Amino acid sequence: MKKRVMLVEDEEFILQGILCIVDWKTIDMEVAYTAHNGKEALEKFREDLVDIIVTDVEMPLMDGLELIREIRKSNRRVRCLILSGYDEFEYARTALSLDVEEYILKPIDEEKLREALLHASGRLDDMDRKQAANMEDKIGWTQFLKGVLKNEEKRSFIQILPEIDQDCRIFPALMKIDLESVDELDGVTPILIEIRKRKEKIRPIYLKTDVLLILLYGKEDLKLPDAERIFGEIQNQIESESGIMTFLAAGNGIHSYEELPESYQSMNHLLRYRIMTGWGRCVSAQSIARKGNTGINVDLAYLRKKILEKDQDGALQYLEEVFVGLVESGSDIDAVYQNALKVVLLLQDIKSEYKISDSKTVRSLTEIFDHIYQVEDIAGMRTVLVLEISAVIMALHTEDSHYTPVIREILSYIQVNYKEDLSLKILSYKYHMNASYLGQIFQKEVGCSFNQYLSNLKNEKAKDMILNTNMKINDIAKEVGYLDTSYFYRKFKQCYGVSPASLRGMKKY
């Protein structure tokens, strides 16, 4: 079925440009409406739903983010694409929280917009197929907790929960489960068994594969520290009895189920602190209240300089210093994510400036954001950034327009023959040059030594095979030209900060 699109842009010439640059018929879409501000778009959307909205951010009366925020109050299906001339972190973060499909920087790249529209269309098809396959589950716990149910649906859903005594206080908690520690046969059953052993009145609710909502019912005098202690005891019990690792985010006490959606939003935010603390912890808004942005911020100008100088070691060392500093100083989780996303947006700028956005070695903005929010810990976040920085530097190495003909030819030869036993001596003989002189001009033009370039290239090829194949690490080492596997391990970890085996363990991110 043809997808219906609404374009929202306050500048008429840009609006007309978008209408013209996309061949809507070939991608099975039609522009149903156009609007010049968020208020006008919202009115049209409420009158007649569309499938995809492409909107600018900065507009009069109502901006693009506010438009999407209003739409999301009643509609989670529509796919939204944002156009913006700003690469500000806050815009990007807000867009992610509103389930925006793509954040496209102006000037608009025709092919990127087309790909984003097709991706949005595919997402819609997947959502519709899932809904069709599970029509009986119109009202679920997640929908209830997100506060998207109508009053009548909400009331009928609340009736499922135990009645609340007048002097009762409920403490909710979200339990994140480390699936790596769960026996596939038993699933979360051991967790439920341990909870049932408790003398307290506790109601576990299965939200999704790795998340439980736990409701602890107590008297009015039950306080948050007491609730945290009980949740901690449950954690220890589960770990000691079944070996399952968990992370708990405890919410403040509530007196009505109507308060659960607001509490859920707060607890969901707290779950992100697991990347700072690791498994086996229970946190609450009170316990992390002392944390804040300590003023440690990535120096983007310095990092940009290191990347453009192709100083991979210097860039990665600086990145390590920033994140170690954030952890050791007790920064809040938002400061950690903010610095990570600043780095991502910097890389996006560099890719756009040097026209390497289409490189097969680098990922899209959305892909990187997704990976950052899926990582299990700080090391995982650092690895995402390290891999991307390395890919950008490698792409810069391959941009050969400013190279002399001989260096350009040598680089092409290395790209094809990197598996062989290459050295400056061998290349100098092949190209009839003094080895010392060749080393000097290679360093000057490429920005690193020949040995460093060759090592980075081999590691890049190995990284690709680790993430995209099931080849054994030993075989990969040989495939990229390392005869000594232990030496390969050392060089790879020196390059990316993690071992080949550790990186393969992170490939789901």
C-alpha cells in the first residue's frame, strides 16, 4: 500500500525543493499534505492521519520537536524524519527520545533522504505485521506504563492489579536482567521463584525478555531506603541461588496505580546508570542525586585536530582520558551520554566535510546512536566510539587526492597486497626509491609511518571479519597477514582498546 507523507517546512523554496528532489512514485509514496509550521501540521494530522512526517526543527508557532511530542501523545506508529541545520546535542537527544526515524542535517542530501524514507516505510511494514500477528494484545503493560492508553482502557487494565489498601504504599522497581547469565531452559523462572519466597507482598510483572516490573506493597511508613534494602536482598538472593545478574532501578513510593506511568519514566531513565555501576546494583533517584555534571567535557577542537592529523593513538588516548575522568569524578549519566553524542556529531561533521559519509567502513548517525544506547557498560560505549573514530581515520587515509602520484600508487598497492610481507625496503626496491626517503615522504603525506598505516589497515580488515563473519580468530589473523596470533592480539588491542575476542562478544551492539 502506498505510504502517505506530510512535509513540514516554513521556507517555501526548501519545501518545493523536497517535493522535487524525491521521485515519490518510485518509492511507492505520495505527499498528502504540506505545512509551514508545527501548529498547521498538527491540525492537519488530527484531521487525517499520514504514515510519515518529514519536518524541519526551527519553525514559527510550533517547532518540529514540539510537533512530534504532541503527536506521540496519541500515536506511536507514524514515522518521523527531522531536517535541521543544527547538529546540537540537545536536538539529537530529544529526537531520539521521541522515536524519530532519522536526523538529517541540511543541506539535504537527496540520496540520504530517499534512504531514510525507505527505511521508515520498512519500519511501518514491520510494525503492521507484528500488530496483525498479535491483534489480541491491544493493551499491554508497556502501553499502560508509557501512559498512552485512553481512560477507559486504563481503568480496565488497572482492574487486573491487586486492590490497594487505604494505608498502603507501593514501591515500584524495574529489574533489568543480564540474559547472558540466564539458563535458556529455565528463563526467568528462578527469579520469580525467589521473589515468591519473600515474606513481603510483591508482584512481579513480565514486561519483556530482559525487564521485569516489580511492585512492592508495604504500609504507609515504608520508606524508600527500606524498599531499596528489600530490592537489594532480592538481587542477592537471585544471584546466590541461580547465578542470574540483575540491575534494579527503584522508584519513589506511590499510593495509586495512576502514578505508575510517571514513575516508570523515571525508573527507565535510572536503568541507564547500569553502564556506570555494572550489574548487581540497585539505584534510586535519591541515591544518585549527588551526582552531576562535574564540568568534564570532551575538547572537540582537540579531538578534531587529532583525527584530521590521522593520529589514531592520540585520539583514542584522549578519548580514554575523558571517559575515565567522567567515571572517576562521579558524573551523572546524562553527562556521559552527552559527551559520547558530542563525539558522534563531531565525526558526522568530519564525514560530511571530507565527503566520506558513503564509506562502507563508517556507519550512519542513527546506527551509531542506536549502538550507544544499547551498550552494556562504559567499555562498550568507548568501543563504539573507538571503532567509529578508527573507521573515519582509515577513510581519511584512503582519500588520496592530495597525494603525490607515487604515494597514491603505493597506497593502492598496499590496499591490494596488505596480506603480504610488505616493508619500506621492498616498496623502495619496487618503486626505485631510497627506503629512508620513501619513509619520510610517506610520513609527511599520509600522516603516519608506513608500519602504522599497514598495521591499521590489517586491523581494520580483521575488525570487519570479526564483526561480520564466524571465522575463527586464528584464521582471521592469518587472513590479514599475521603469522603470529599472539602478536595479532597485541596489535589489535593496541589499536582498538579491546581484544579480538572481546570485540566479537560485543558484536550484538
